[in-house]
Amino acid sequence: MFIAALAGLSLLVFLALRILPGDVAAVIAGTKATPERIAALRSQLGLDRSYPAQYADWILDLLHGDFGTSVISGRSVASQVAERVGITFPLIVMSLAIALVIGLPLGCAAVLTRNPHLRGLFHVIAIVAGAIPALWGGLLLILLFARGSGLFGLFPSQGFPDEGWSDPSSALSSLVLPSVATGITAGASVMRYTRAAVGDMASSQAVDMAMACGMTRKQAILKVALRLATPQLVSVIGLTFAHMVTGVMVVENLFALPGLGAMLVTDVGNRDLTSVQSELFLLAALFLLLGFAVDLAHRALDPRLKSAGVGSQEVSA
């Protein structure tokens, strides 16, 4: 199924880019190019061939690990993606860590508290934080904490160090503000899902039995209800990670970070067809891989899924 889904996504990406208006060769050649020059460029790029032939060539190249060469920069797409991943994925991991640090404790606290005023406060925090757009939150963080223009001037607000990760402190400091801007909004979603999942388990018989065995309500919720809600939370974390892959693209452009988002936006604007189709395919493959990893985590965390799979195999036999 995973391979079939990848094949379907590759076909969808290929056809979607061919539907877009405009001639890639004419864009690359420039406004003053002659028809002969455009025709030669189309032949060079293979755009004069049939769509099935173009698709077959692209898939064969992918199977050999060749993601193509950018017609604008002349560099291989794989090397450009590998260079940008070193910025985008640390940003996503930092944002997800901030979201979990915010969402999980506050979600559990909203279930544990018996004070209606505190519950209302947690509800308001989840709504307000979740309603803040990452772009607006990033601008607010720049005004408060950016060096040179912010009120406190703690972190850089533009660009990434030329030395990259060879200077870890500078690299991390350049990702603090964008990761906080993304993490706060995602943390509100994690908080709501945690409160709902743990709250449902808190009223289950398992928690009642744990309290009957001598646990306090707090212990039963944190040790039993939270563990039972873990499979649901794994799904939420997986979806949050996938959402951040696309969400950080806006933040990268705001903070002038040379990540995957900036590269994709630039390549789409330049009509760099070879780069865009490979980049979109890699993003789609990542989403599928995340879903596959979540399914594996569910089977590892919930023994009932394993027994159900064994039972279905016995019945079919």
C-alpha cells in the first residue's frame, strides 16, 4: 500500500505541474528569446516529448536516486534539498518540542484541576493561542525580542549563519524566534487534544480501579489515563509534525531563513519544473512516511491492534 500510494502521489504531482499555464522553456529563455531558441530549450529539457515518456524518465531517475538538476541554478536538486533540510528540520523539531512542552502539561493540568475558574482560564488560553497566526505571532516576537529592532534585543530575526551548524550557538539562536512562533500555535492544538483524550480516559473504569487500589486521582490520571491516551496523542503529534512541515514555510520567509519553504517558493516563482516536482514528491513521501510511522507506533503502544491483526489472519485462514 505504501508503494502504491507513493506511485499515485508521483503521478498526481507530475500531472498537477503540467496543468499549470505557461511555457517553462519560454520563462527560462527570457522575453527576448527567439522561437528557435525556445524550441531548442524545450528539446533540451525533454518538454517536447509525450507526457508518458516524461513521467517514465522521471520515475526511472527517482528509482536511481537522481532527483534532477535545477534548470535555473544548474545544481542537483538532491544537494539543494540536503542543504536546506539542515535548517528546516531542526526548526520543525524545535517547534514540536515547544508545542509538546506547552500542550501536554497544560492539557493534563486542565483535566486535573477542579476549579471551574482555572478550567475556564485553560480554555481561553487554548482558544487564544490557537487563533494566533504564525505570521502575526512572528512579527510580535520580532518587535519584542529581535536584536536591533526589538524591545529586549535577545535573538536575531533575519537569516541563518553562513557557517551553518559549525557554530551551534548562533545557529540555534537564529531558530529560537521562528520556532516559538510556530510552537505556540501548535501547542494550543496539542493542549486541546490532550485535555480531550486524557479527560475521556479520566472517567473510564481503568482510572476508577486504579483509585480503588489506592492511587490518588492525580496519580491515576497521570499514570493510567495518560498512558491509555498515549496512542491518540501519538496521532496528534504525527499530524502536528506534518502540519509544521508546511506551516514553517511562512515563518521561514518572514525570518529570511534559507530553508525548504524559501526554496520551494523561489522555484515555483521561477517555474523550475524539475526542482518543484521533485521537491513536492519528497514532501508527499515524507507525509506518507509519517503516517506509516504513526501506524507502527500505534501497534507498539496498543496490544489490541496486534491481537486484532492475529485474529483476522486466523479467521481468513
